[in-house]
Amino acid sequence: MTASVSVVVPVRNGMPWLDDQLAALVDQQVDLVWEIVIVDNGSTDGSLACAHRWASRSGIIRVFEAPDAHGASGARNVGASVAAGSYLLFCDADDVVRPGWIAACARALNRADVVAGSFEFGSLRGHPSEPVPAATRQLNFLPAALGANVAVRRVAFDAVGGFTEDLRVGEDIDFSWRLQLRGFRFVIARDAVVAKREREDASATFRGALAYGRSGAVLFHRFRDAGMRRDLWGATKSWAWLVLHVPRLVDPIDRQRWVRAVGMRIGRLLGSLQTGTFFP
């Protein structure tokens, strides 16, 4: 049976970037039956109106409202529940998929159950870089995809119950790990590229890193019995790097890296207190 593709885009206050993402999606060259499913998670900034404008122009776009869904995970699950495709592709409203993204994801799903794509950092700020795969070995355990660039067979998605909705951060890692622990095949598609829109100010960078740090401890609490381990040596090196690089905070690029790293480490400690498990 020929596969069909549904691209699920959760959005909450995604303006003005949603326009760029939908333009990039509509321009994709796809030889399969496919659709775009936009799930609005209670936007108040005009995202829903923008989505409906695009739907009125293109017959492949469907728009759904899910104001009570639990964050991006809940919106993705709503999108999957109404999607028609046997292949489910997920991307974020504020990024930009590159040409050939859908085709690359679909090719990879012909031989796997879940696919992690690659990210291009800096290009949306005028500093193009080589794409790098998101799916490195995460948190000293299994490889993982990020929710901004992941594709999965519907049968696998349904088998694990989709994205967990009690995590606002790290839910994509949790999703990837549960799939692999159930025996589903995981691959990296280096040619499935998404241009990532990064946080530019230090406070937003710190808050984001703090949340990811917390989620690391939560994931350790959930997956240590499955084989996840602490990396105490890596944590020690990271703290040493933070101390040694204090004199370089005058440089904006180094400062951004430092803020991200210190946010992550503080988040790990806060998450350890939250879960009652030590994950530095």
C-alpha cells in the first residue's frame, strides 16, 4: 500500500514566523498523497487567522483548534488523531523546513519507524552553517529526535500512545526513547533539514536551558531502570568549563554559549531536587 503523509504543525502565538514556515511547506515537492495539519493551541496573536488564510489558498491545509491541549505535545497528539497519513511528520511553527524535507523524511520512513532529521543553526539570522543531526546520544542513553524535526510511522506512534503530555520540555526525547525501547527502528535522515530559529537574548536562552536541564533529571528518574546512567565526569568537565570561561563573557557569542551551559547545569540541579534523584 502506498504511504500517505501528514505534516503536523502545532502553533501557539507563532507570528510572524508561521507565514515563513507555511510558505516553505506549501512549496515542498512531494510525489505522495499529503496534507498539512495545523493545530492552534489557543493563540492570541493572529496565528489562527494566518492558518485559515493559508488554508483558503491551498487545499492541502487543514486547520484545527485545540486551546485546551497540554502544550505542544497535546497539540501534536490532536493533530495526529485527525491526520489522514500513514506517515506523521512534525515540525514547529517558528522554524523553516528546507526544500526536500518531506521527501527525505518519507524515504527514511520506508526503512524505519521513527526518523530524526538535521538542523541548520544560524541561517535564519544570516549566518548559514552546515546541517547537524539532532540525534546524537542524548543524556548518556539512547539517541533521540527533537519535536521540531521528527517523523514516525502512524502504527509506531499509536503503539506508544503518542507524545507524553505531562512534560513540556524533553517530551520529544521521552517519545524517541519509548519507541526504541518498544523495538521500533530509529534512523537519522541527514538530508531532512530544518532551519532552527534560536533564541537571541540571554534571558530567553537561560530560561530555555533551565527548562531543558530540569527535564534531564526528570527523564533520568523515568528511564534509569531502562539503562539511563549519570555522566558524572561529563558534569564535572562542564562545571570546570563554566568557571574557566568566565573571563570570555565579554564576547557575545561566548556569552551566549556560557549562559546556555550554566542554565542547563542549574536546571539539572533543580530537577534533581524536584525528583529526589541526583542528576548533575
